[in-house]
Amino acid sequence: MNRSHYSLLLYLLLPLIVVKLLWRGMRSPDYLKRWGERFGLYRGDSPKIQVWLHAVSVGEFIAAVPLIRSLLEEIPADQLLITTTTPTGSARVKAEFGDALHHVYLPYDLPGAVRRFLRHYQPELGVVMETEIWPNLFHACSHQQTTLVLANVRLSQRSLEGYQRWAGQLAAEALQQVAWAAVQGEPDRQRLIELGIDVDKVQVTGSIKFDLTLPIDISQHGEALRSELGSERPVWIAASTREGEESQVLDAHRKLLQKIPDALLILVPRHPERFNAVAKQANAANLRMVRRSEGSTCNGEVQLYLGDTMGEMLLLYAASDVAFVGGSLVPTGSHNMLEPAALGKPVLFGPHRYNFAEISQLLIDQKAAQEVADSTVLSQAVVKLLQNRELRLQQGGQGKAVVEQNRGALKRMSDKIQTLLAL
């Protein structure tokens, strides 16, 4: 498939794209807003942007925050543009930076939409986080003379094979427009080269996720929340859970309560539009529950605390003894396990961890994390950790050490970006 055929296919699929927006808007009304941005339509004057950074959603944006702050030390905030594609990602940008910098949704990869986007903002340099390869956008960047950088790239063997099967030529042509790519590890470098990027344009910098910055007072706030939940009772968290996973987590918690009757589970679904559905599951499981959004008292009778708010994951991790990272008991590739590790929490995750294959294996090898196959093994692992404080401290300490020892990707990326801006 060449780029012309790809573009024609996108235009033919446009009615389905609109229907999908409407369908998602039924569950999350924010999807019904700001449609103009999704098609490269803007009001007002065109700002002159020096750096544009794209992070598809919450996880990518959180990983990019240290890089954004580093960029803000060198360029004015009004010359920095952040794009996302999801309302939850957009909300995190607003929560973190307010209106200090520019923010819009990245338009769909339609030729006209991406051209309008680039002509309106005229970025000198674009930074695309992780593995987002958009043929029309990348081609338009080259035509607009916007220097293009891929940052924090991870490319699994599964993703490589998917690109090669369905869009190998498109991906290779798109990668020819990239000036420099910072990849997380040597396997990512080899796969990206196999996909079509020039060898001399790829550098292994490590993962920027290791350079996460914790709020100075996060432990203090975590302790305050823990006192509200019950200082003496054991608390574990299942974070960023996905559809089909909550039932397994709830089953694990029921098993756990047979061994530790006063244990509390903090359950945090990944997507806000699923909060109510997960609450219904918890009620159907006959677990006594309170929702954080309601501000209800969490007394000793409560068995489940539903984290149905946004932007508080670090706080909820800090208030917990053990952390299970979701998206891993179902085949979605897992979510970021470095956040609980940096907070000194022992980490558990399921077998589907291909999005964090190297990082998760490093944590396992350093005895900071454990893979669990199903709800039974998850329950057993949580029970063992909750009943053994020394083991929790040992594994949590190992996790913190792994994070500290692997920092440095941020500086390598920032230095290269500054060099490219100076050209």
C-alpha cells in the first residue's frame, strides 16, 4: 500500500470515524467536543511554535512531563505546543500546565488536516513520544521543514510484524522523514532499523520513564490518605485495570479476604468512562465499597475503595502497601510499573507485559517485581507480601534502586533536541 491508497482508505473510513466519536461520546461526553481540532481547524491567530510534542494519552504524557519541563527551561512556554488524542490525556495536560502553553488534539492523519495543523502552528521541531508512526503527518513535516524526532521509542516484535504485514512500505517511507530517534533499548533499535529507519539516525538512550519526578510531598500526602483509609489495616492497589481484568482482581480480593479479613483493595480503572460499570461489578461481587469521588468515610467495614478520580494515581500508590499494575492480566500489554517502583512499593503484574517487556523483566531480575498468571496467583502473592513487612521493604527498596540506577535518558534526549534546534 502506498500513501495515496492509504489516504483514500482514510477518507472512505471517515464516516466510521465520526460514528466512533459519537459512540465514545455516549460514554464520555468530552469526545463530543473540539471536533475542529481533530480535522486541523482552528480559530484565532497562528502562534509561532518552536517545539511541538505529541503524547497520545495519559501514560505517554506523564512520561513526557520531565522532558517538557526540561524544554521549558530553554524556550518560552508560549512557543511550546502539546498534542494528545484522548480527552483523558488532554485533561492531564491542563491539570499539569494549565494555560501556560498551547494544547490541542492532534488531527487525524488526513492529508488536508495535517497540512492545516502544521501551517497553523509552524513548529520548528516536532517530538513524537513512543511508537506513533503517521505517514501523512510525517510527510507533511518534511514538506513544512519541521524537524521530526521520535522519543522514548519502544517497538515490540509483535508491533514490528504488524507493521511489516500491513504497512511495511508506508512505515519505511514515514521513517525516512525522521531526523533522529531515541529508543529505549538495543532490541528496539534493531527492530526500528528493520522497519526502515537509517542506522545513523537511531540512538539507544534508555527509557525516559526512569526519569519520572515524584512530588516532594507525595509520601506525606500518601500517609494522610492512608490514615483516612485505616493506618493499621493492609491495603493493596490494582491500578489502571482494563475491561475483563476487574473481575479477576475482584475474585483475587475475595480469596484474599479469607486470609486477611480486614484488607482493603483500592481499585482504579484505566478509563473514566468505565468507573460506573466497575462500581456495578463490585456491588455484584457483594463487596462493601465506597467511591473516592463521593468523599464518603472509609471505615473498617469497607472492603473496596474505588479510585474514580483523575490525576491521583501517585497518591493512591503512595497510600498502598502492594501494587498490582493492570493491563497485564488481559492482552493489552500492561501499564507503567515504574511509578509504584519509584515509590518503594513491591510490584505485581500479569503475563501480558509486552509494552514494558524490558522494564518489567529488569524489575523481575532485580527481585523488585513478580509476574502473576491469574487471580489465584495474584491473591497468593498479595497475601504473602501483606503478611511479610520485611519482604515488602526488600522488594520495594529494590524497585527504587532500579529506577535510580537507570536515570539519564532525559538528559540525552534534551541535549540532542537542543542541538537540532540550534541547526
